[in-house]
Amino acid sequence: MNIKELTFKGSDQTVLYSCGTCGHLFSPRIYACSDADAHAAARRAADECCTPKYCACGKPIEAPWTACGSCRERLRLEKATVITDYNGPVESDKTRGEWGEGYSSDVAALIESCAEYDDPVPAYCWPCTSVPLRLDLDRILERACEEQHEDALDQIEGADELQEAIDRFNAAQTCVTYYPDHSRVIVIDQDRFDNILRGHGESHG
């Protein structure tokens, strides 16, 4: 690969290495090692920048990935715990979902949405964790004092009354945001799920 070495004007000491194909720059200063090793690492990174890369299974991969989509999916599923006693919001990046963007109120709703949109039913989906809308007094006060003097937080009055108001506000909120929990997985189609784990499945996202 054609590597370009960049120097400061009037100096012959290389400070950056550039990929000869795409021009991406690599600095030895980001490596926590000796100067010689850092320059060697930066030069190697520039050399490998646009070199075709392959997954352990033999499929080509794109930066910054170190594995193809199918293998990444399989490895994620291997680390997840299969659960059967969950009833709540779920997510799958292989279908639109009842709520959109892959989210549904439960597995049954996900399957119904697949029929509605003529999407294939995924072999699995992820349970979700909920993050309710909440205000936090400490964060509010810290933010309010960012432009104040050093001891401003110690001079605040009425914090207890404000906390009571925040507690009432939090208790009244119904807004909840859901995020997929990739440490757990719900199997919808066991045969297809097992095929993915054997490396014969397909990845759509």
C-alpha cells in the first residue's frame, strides 16, 4: 500500500502517516508506547487502512468492524441469556414493529405488525428496559451553579422544598423510553434461531 509520511515544513521527522488510497491520517501520538513502537503502529494502521479485510468465516468486512454482520449477530446471541417469562415491550431491528423503529408492546404485537407490513417474523427479539422521565435535584442544582462561584452549592436555600416539588412532578409523569436489553433474548422461531447460532442464519441489521 502506498503510505505517505507527513512532516512539518523544514523538518524531515515524520509526524503523521496517511493512507495512500483514501488519505486518512494516523498519528503515532495516540499510542501509549515507546516512540518507535508508536510510529510503527501508526504506519501499520495507514498501511492496513484500505487493505481488504475478512471475517474469520471468510466474508469481507468493512471498517471499523472486525467481523461480518452474521458473525456479530451470532456472537451477540451467544452472550445473551434466553428468557421465556417476559411480557413487555420488545425490539427487533429486522422489522418495523408496532410502534415503529423495531419496537412493539410485546411479542404478540410484534408478530401482528409483521403480518400487517408483510415483513418476515424475526427468529428472535430483545426485551426492553424502561427509562422513565425523571428530574434529579442534584443535577439541576449543579447545572444552575456552573457559572456561579466555587461555594455556590453550599449557599442554596429552599432545596428541601424544591425536592418536594420535583418528587410530585416525577410521580405524575407517564413518559417512558424503552431500550433493547442485549443481555437477554426472546426466541420466536427456535429452528431459525439455532441456525443463526450455527452460523447459517442471516443478518438484516
